Amino acid sequence: MSTRVDNIYGVIGDPIGHSLSPRMHNAAFKKLGLNCIYLPFRVTRRDLKSALIGMRALNIRGFNVITPHKTAVIKFLDELDETAEEIGAVNTIHNDEGRLVGYNTDGLGIVRALQEQREDPSDRRVVLIGAGGAARAVAFTLARKARSVFILNRTWHKAAKLAKDIERRLGKKILARSLAVDSLIEALRDADVLINATSVGMYPRTEQTVATRKVLHSGIVVLDIVYNPMKTLLLREAEAAGAKTITGVGMLVHQGAEAFKIWTNHSPPVEVMRRALMRELSRQ
Ligand code: ATR
């Protein structure tokens, strides 16, 4: 790395040790010859406000935001772009000459991850598991494109609230149920795409899955947003049921690539970013 650093970027969350974003963005900066650096910052809930005041004071040009700050961060920003405002969660902050602007690139990330596997969500019937921050981004984005979205979540009232928020905003009827074998079978009967937007199956609890081969079938495409491990138990169960599978790496790459573009105005070197991630994931 050159000793000159023009701009600093980073990711804030708690915990932060597992984040692969520094690898991905630093590889992109290197490829484009930009004298920039991307660092992980562990920020507790209590310190979130100070971290954003510090962002301005230190002229840190961009942050990615992960759990548990995606919603809490909003009240400390100067402006939200339309998508982040609609979703009610931010995963990217741009420090635009002292104005902190919030974006959400997760939805775009999942659409591109599907499209690069020739699975355009337009007109598809989507079953989405989860109703947290990541699921909200996926649900709002796909509700605009897909034929239908059926949300299942362990805590029913969160699924119902997300469905209602989407209906109010987009005027589209969204089904919501609590997550159980019966509701999964019902939802998957006519589904084209199943997306897991929960943390179930993530390292170290890799023996967990939201669905088994018994409820899956060969007519669906299964995407897991969990990328660590790359092949989760859900994806292995889906393969056993004859379904097409898509790992969470694509979404991670594309949400990062979009954030990179917002910050730098450069076209992101997507394949360089993907290779950096894959290298790290195969090492782990
Ligand atoms: P994120 O920002 O990563 O989406 P989150 O907002 O905490 O994180 O949301 C986590 C999601 O994973 C929720 O949908 C959660 O379900 P609840 O709303 O019932 O909490 C889901 N989740 C986490 N652990 C789960 C488990 N063991 N079984 C089923 N769902 C789980």
C-alpha cells in the first residue's frame, strides 16, 4: 500500500470481527489505484452517536452499517435517499462534504445476485423467510418486481408489520405467516424462489436450517443470504431436493459494489471484489 491515504472508509457494527467487507473494498481500491483505505470499527449501541460525530470530524468518507445499527443510525443522519427511507434501514452512509446521507444497497444486491444467475425476479412468486433489517430491504425491493411475496418469520407480528408497511407504501398485497412446517409447505407449493434472509445457518451454528429437503422441491430456486459458510445447510438440503441454489456471496458483492460506486463515483471492479471475498471464505 502507498503511504499516502486520500480517503478513509469503514464498516461499523457490533460484533465486527467477521466482516469481509474490508477485504472486498481494499481489493477494489488497489485495483483502481485509489489511495483509500477501508477499516472495520466495532461500535457499541452506546457509542453510535459519537461514532457519527467522529465520522464528520475525521472526514471519514463512507461507512457500511451492519447489525445492530441499520435502523438506529437513521436519526443521526442529515438525509436519507428514497430507498433507505422506504425500507427504514441504512447499510451505507456517504459523508458528502459534511452531510451524512443514508442509502440501502441490500435490495439492489439481491436483485443483481439473482440476475447474474439468470433468475430475474420479475414476475416470480417469492417466499421470503425473515423480517429483520436485511429481510426488509429484500421484501421492499422484490415487492416492486415480483408477482407475489409471501413472508414467513419466527415472530409472526414482525412479518405482519413488514407486510403492512409494504402494502401501505406500495399498495401491493403481501402475505405473512409465522414460520412453521405447515406454513412453509403452503407457501412453497406455488413458489418460484425461496430466500432465507435470517441468520439461521450462519457460522458457528452451521447445523441449523430454516427448511429441510422434505418441504423443498425441484421447481424452486433457493438463495441464502448467509455467506459464511458459502454452502449452508439450507443450500445442501435444497440441492438434495433437486432445487437450483444461489449462495449469499453474490448479494454481498453487489451491495458492496453499489456502496463503492456511491462513495467513489467509480465503476466498481465487481470480479476483483468477488475474488477477494472468495479467497477469504475458502481460507476460513
Ligand atoms: P438482520 O439485520 O441481519 O436482518 P435482525 O434484524 O436481527 O438482523 O433480524 C434477524 C432475523 O433472523 C429475524 O427475522 C429473526 O426472526 P425474529 O424476528 O423471530 O427474531 C430471524 N432469526 C434469527 N434467529 C432465528 C432462528 N433461530 N430461527 C428463526 N428465525 C431466526
